[in-house]
Amino acid sequence: MEILILLYALPIFYSLLMIWKWVATKRDQECYILDYQCYKPTDDRMLDTEFSGEIIKRSKSLGLLEYKFLLRAIVSSGIGEQTYAPRIMFSGREENPTLLDGISEMEEFFEDSIAKLLARSGISSSEIDVLVVNVSMFSSAPSLAARIINHYKMRDDIKVFNLTGMGCSASLISVDIVRNLFKSYKDLNALVLTSESLSPNWYSGNDRSMILSNCLFRSGGCAILLTNKRALRHRAMLKLKCLVRTHHGARDESYGCCLQKEDEQGRLGFHLGKSLPKAATRALVENLREIAPKILPMRELIRFMVVSLVRKISQSSSKTGGTKTAINFKTGVDHFCLHTGGKAVIDGLGMSLDLGDYDLEPARMTLHRFGNTSAGSLWYVLGYMEAKKRLKKADRVFMISFGAGFKCNSCLWEVVRDLNDGNAWKDCIDGYPPKSLTNPFMEKYGWINQEDDPSTFKFPE
């Protein structure tokens, strides 16, 4: 009798053991954010309205029409006058950068952000197992990652990734690299550095598709500490639920809409083509189509399919057009971290996702206070939410960003515990959102929109 019981019990025990091992393995593969630190440059690098106009005015290659075009871009950008620029701008050498300018700009960011992050988290540099550095428009030898390893005397066996050319959506690419490593290795700590180097990338020509980038980008970045250590789960801030990457580099139109190249005079710059909005929309739609089933409840997916089907039948029978059926992302998402590529980007994403002013406020305020900091933008938006004490335990945070290639990357985080630190927003959050979001550039240069005759245009004194 005992033998029969044992024979029946062994398969059950073995099955339970396999289930337990599978659960344990999955738990070891989780990706948590322990902490993050958004970079806040010193006040002497703050770019006010008047100085922005001076920078444009001293560009030797610009004529009246180009000058007017750039002022119009500043006025409509949604960027305030407390954003930051690299030091080279304040010395008037933006058209003659050196290698040291780019390195110094990045080292200032690295040393400030990493030091604060490690001190606050209690993790030492020797405990970092993975380092991922993303700076899209600057590459040095030795790499920026090697400079960090040398400065902080990190371990010889550290796994290192130094990314360039990934564009504004690169921070989620960095997270994806870490996530995949976590699936293969247990008990790791990973440090992700995401920023952009502006010092060596000022365009000195007059091609409108390339001078626009001179106005759009600002200094910033973020250091992020991730782990899959089970013992550190209780200290984590966020847990990664899923991540989707969409890449349309095989499409010539998408590939060519956003790229670094030389103009007709051989001057290097960053080209933003007219096909950019179309490429972004196409990538966004495909990305949302893939991630929606992963993050939204089944009832919303069924509702969307039924309503779409009914509307399609109704339209075909009446042979008239109708409004497009929108899926409600708010049924599975509590907060939206949107890429701060510009006012039009934020408004366009808001329309696509059917978001209200409350949902768009973090991105709009980030654009106003810190500007477009490229791949670091998402983390300033997250910091705004944290400073406003919006992020409560079990809330779900959706991040989405765009980048050259052309790429659209998105992910969903779950808040592990109530968050209220505030990060780089800590000393100014009480002033946001302001009662009236004044545009200082509109106040100073708003007249440019009414000035239509180039022959009567004069440079402001």
C-alpha cells in the first residue's frame, strides 16, 4: 500500500517541484528600478529668452529669413527660459567645438548624477555588474563607458554596453538590454546612463531642415539603477511589466526623415525631414497595436473589437465615413510618460491616446522647465509625477518615446511603493503647474509671427 501511495505521490511531488523552480526562476528574472537621478545642471548654464536670441543672432551664416524662421520655432516650441545649455554656448564657441568640450560636458553629467545615485541607494560602484551608456551624438575613444569605469574603478568583469546613434528613444533600448541580461543571469545590479552631448553638434549652416535642431534640444540626462536581486525587491521603486520596440529602418522614408548628414556646403548637422510626422505616426500605430494586448484588460480589447466591427458594418451599409474608434488606454494605465520632443509631439500623442490635460501635464511641464533633453526626457516626466506625489503603490506607468531610425519604443512599469521624493523637481515643484503658462519667448519675439515682409525686417537691438 505504501509503495502505491509513493508511486502516486512521486509524480505530484515532481510536478510541484518543477512549478516551484519555474516560479523561482521567473522571480529571479524580474527587472526593478532601485532608484534614478535626473541631472540638473548648475544655474550658470541656464538659457533665458534674451540669450537664446543672442545665440541665433551671432550665427554668421543666417540671413533674415533663417533668423526669422528660428525665432518662430522658439516662440512655438513650448520651452521656457529655465532650461540648460552646454558651457560652450556661454563662451561663444559653439561653431568651433573641441573634443574636450564634448568630453567635459558628459563628465560633468556623469560625475554629478552617478555620485548622487550611488550615495542615495547605498550601492557602491564595485557592486555594479552591468553598465549601459547611451549618448547618441558623441563617441570618443576610449568610450564614455570606459571613462566611467576608470573614474569609479569598477570591476574587471563588468558587462559593458556603449550605445551611440540610437536617438531620443534610446533609454528604453538601454533598459531592454538590461532586461534581457536579467533573463540569463541572477543577482545583478545594472547602471544605465542616458544623455545627449550638445557641445560638438551645433549646426553652423543655414539649411532649415538642420538649423531647427539647434533650437529644440537642451542639456540633461538621467542615471538609473536597476536590479533583479530578490533581496532588494522591498527597496525597489518600479517593476518592469513589459517593453515593446518598433523599428522601421527598412523603410527608406522612415530611415531618411531624421538623420545626421552634411549640407551642400559640407557642414555637419542633424536633418529633420518633412516625412517625420508620417513616419512617427506609422511607428506609433504599430507599437501601440503590439503593446495594447499586453497591458490592457480583456474587457477593453473585446469592447474595442465589437465597437470597431459594428462601426465598420454601419459605415459600409450607409457608405459614409465616420469617426475613428479609439482604444481606451486609461483602462490599463494610470500615468503616461510621454516623450517631450516638442509641443506638437505631446499634443499629437495626447490626441492619439485620448488623454486629457491632467495626463499631459507632466510632459508639458517637463518641456517647459527642462526642454527636450533627448533620451533623458522620459525620466524628468517621471520625476514630475513623483514630485507631485501621484505615484502610488500598484499604479501603472506607461512610457513611450520616438527616435531616429525610425523607432518607437514603449514600456509599462508598476509602482512597487508610494513615491514622493521629487528628484530634480524637488526645489521648484511648488510652482508647477503655474496658474498661467506664460511663454517668455512669445512675449519677446511674438511679433515675429506678424512680420511677413522680409524687406522690412530688422534684427532686434
